Amino acid sequence: MVEHVKKQVGELVERYSNKKEESSFKKIVPALISKGIDNANLSMFDEDTRRELLNAAGDEYMKKGDLKEATKAFMLTGNSPKLIEIGNSFMGMNMHSQAVDAFMLSGDREKIMACGDKCLQDGHVSDAIKAYKVLGDEDKLIKVGDIC
């Protein structure tokens, strides 16, 4: 019986110590969101904790549908996959200019190109121009000029 308890001690400690950390973020993230990312002073936290807090806040903003604030949070942490996810959400809502911005922040040139091509195909010429300018793709810009 003692052996059984000894085997589970490590697992139990790990399980409950992680819950304690998650619960502390559950208390901090709502305060961070209510105060706003721009107004929050996170200098008391080390870099890893700050990154985790900002990512958690970004996730919460995404759940609430506030993609602008989520973009800020993920931009501060350099979370490219989440920025791409936001860009895809903007594309789904036909908010092409914001999608280009999100893809630009993520550094994903292929997504920017695909967004520009989709904009051109759908007749959103100004957004296509924005995407191609970000990429510095003169050939695509000339193509846009020919269409106009």
C-alpha cells in the first residue's frame, strides 16, 4: 500500500502544482484585460511569465471576438501561429486590410501573397495593392495596374 502512494506522489504534486499556476493566471488575466494591454505594467514578471500572461490574454480576447486587442497581445509575444489564426479570421470576415496587417506581423509571406491574390480575385484592389506593397512584389503591382 505504501508503494502505491509513493508512486502517485510525484504525479499528484505535478498535477496540483500546475492547477495552482493556472488558477493564478485565471485571476490575473481578467484584471489584465479590464485594464487593457496598453495600460498594464507587467515589468514585475520575468520574460517567460510575461509572455504566458500576454498569450493567455490574447486567447481570452479571441474568445470574446476582440481580434484587435488579441493582435496586440500576440504581437508583443511574437506568437506567429496565433497572428496567422487572427489573419485567417479577418479573411473569413472579408476584412482584408486587417488580415494583411496580421499576416505581416506574423512574417508569413505566403499568407500575405494568398491574401493579396484573394483580394484581387474578389475585386478588393486597394487591399491587394497593400499586400503586394508589403511584399515588394512589383510584378503583382503591375498586374493590378493592368486590371485597373
